[in-house]
Amino acid sequence: MLWLYRFIIGYLEVEFSGDVAEIILNICAKQGISLWSIKRRDKKLRGFMTVRDFKTLPRVAPKSGIRVHILKRRGFPFIVGRYKKRLGIPVGAAIFFCFLEVMSCFIWTVEVSGNKAVPEKNILAACEKIGVKEGRLKSSVNPKTAKQELLLELNKLAWASVNIEGCRVTVNVSEAAQKAEEKGTPTNLKASADGIITKINITSGNCLVKPGDTVAKGDLLVSGVIERADSTQFVCSAGSITAKTERELTVSGYYKRTVGEKTGKIKKKSVLSFFGINIPLFLGRENGNYESRTEIKEASLLGKSLPIRLYTKYFEMTAQKEVILSKEELLKELEEELTRAAQVEKIADFEVKNREFDEIEGGIRLKALISAEENIAVEENMLFSTGN
């Protein structure tokens, strides 16, 4: 810590010259003057000494014939003296520390931990709704009250805690366990398509079909009514029934179309967010055709997030261009569109049994008969008659 002491009181880099410069070493040793990092340069000596010891040299070595030249002044006193006439620096420092003192009264960031099924954005939205958000006074947030309000706001949480740590709020949560079976409105399972049943896996309800049966769309597969010798029970039917199905899908495509082509011109506009207040760093709005993407940069200090974010939106300008596809390109596109149409029908794997291509005005229509094995059981609430 000796270097810190010397920095605080100030020290000098000096150069001794004279007929016999080594005399000064004897004088310093005799008088207890500290001199360090001594180096010889020709007939001169260079070293470091404190300001206090330098002031004693004229008194202890008045007739030595040694000349002393100050090369550099170092340490805190000289730094202060260098800037004491520049009022902007101390005033700016005072404003900065006052700003930090004021900002320490506010919440800077809200962090969530412990969640798995419940998205973090949903928890943060609930926290903002109950008043736990960036820019809020810490004194206005009661952790115990906020915890209860958060549990009331999100019924999927079984436990929560709100902790204020400096300018950061941490929200720790534990999610409610999912019930194995909801005891709600009784339901049936009905067929969503025509097919031949190949596999049955029912966990609840009264199954009315068996493998090999042929069913039509809308037929009752599993009943939520279970008849017993002494009672009738209404349950939520659950499970899956796999059937081999066939259905016809139709897709169309056209040779001529208008597409957007990137011009290579990219514009960007930024927004600075400070404690939830958005400050646009641009004028006007972007017009024309473009594709956009947004980048977010967060400020941090010592590994901790600060409530300062820079949102930059990039606009890749596009120009409308008319293109004409060849027949091969259009047919390939129709096959891809057929796959997407099957995905809309929730069919993952299928086999095309027959294809029919028809010429239409400006394009081609594809009719395909596809075969697949899929779960055709869909849930439907049971309706009860009141007898009126």
C-alpha cells in the first residue's frame, strides 16, 4: 500500500546533477529522506521522492553543489491542482453523484426466475399491472402486498416472492402443478374424418368402436356417459383413436406474380428507452415497400442490467417486380403448397395416391387424393336437455 500513500500525498520525479551526484545519496540516507527507483544517466541521477522530502533538500544540503531539476509531478494533489480552475469538472462530478443518489430511489430492472411453463413476458406484464416495473419508486412497492397481488393476477403460480435488492427487483415464482384430469364439463370424442380404425388408446370414457371399424366424419367414438349397475357417471373422455383416412386436397398456383426484390438499400431508425420512456432518435416515418428487423442493445454495469435500451429497426427496401414461372417451377411450388395444406389439416405423414392437374386461366390447379394414419378423435362437450 506504499504506492497508494505516495499517490495521495504526491511525489516527484527528479534529476540530480553536479560534480559528484552520489553525494546526494549520502545526504538522503543520513537525513532519512526516501529516494527510490534511482537510475544513472551519464553523470546525472534520476529517481522519485515525496513532495515533503523535496522541500527539506534546501535545508539539509545547502552547500553540496548538487542541482535538482523536477522532471514530472505525480499524485492526487497535482491532479486536483491541474483541474481546479476548470469548474465544469467538479460541477459535472457533483451533478453525476446527485443523479446517482436520486436514481437509486427507483427500480432499474425487474428479473424473473423459477418459471418454466409460464412465459416470462406474462409474469413481467402482471408485475407491471400491479405496479412493479422499471422507473417506479422503490418506496411505493410493498414486497408482501405485491406478492399477494401477483398470485391473484396469475392463477398458474403456486408461490411467489418479490425482493428489492438495491435498484433491482427479483421475482421468484413456483408454478402450480397441472392436474392430471380436469373435472369439468363431460365430453365425448367424435370422428373428425372418414376412416378405418387401426389403433385405440383411451384413458377415460366409454369406447364405442374397435379396430377395423369404418367410421364417418361426426360419428361418436367415445361416450362420456358410463352406465353402471347402480348409477350413471359423466366423465371427460380422453385418449386417441388412430384411423386410416383418405381425403382430397386442392391447391392452385399462377405463372405470373409480383414479388418484392431487395434493392440493397438499408435504412435504420433508433429509439432510446430510459426507464420505460421511449425517446425517438429520428424524424418522420418510413414509406414504401421494405422488410424489417429489430435489434435490441441493453446497457449493463458490472454484469447488471440497466434500464437503458437502444432499439434499432433496420428497413431493407424492396422493389416490386413481376416474374413468370416455368411449368416445372410452378409444379414444384404446388407440391410444396400441398404439404402446407396437409399441415393445416394436422396431417404430419401422408401418401399421395392420385394427382390430377388441370389448366386454369393463368395457372394450374392440383387435386390430390392423400392417404394417412392420423388421430381422428376430437373432443366435444356433451349437451343436456332440460326437458322443457
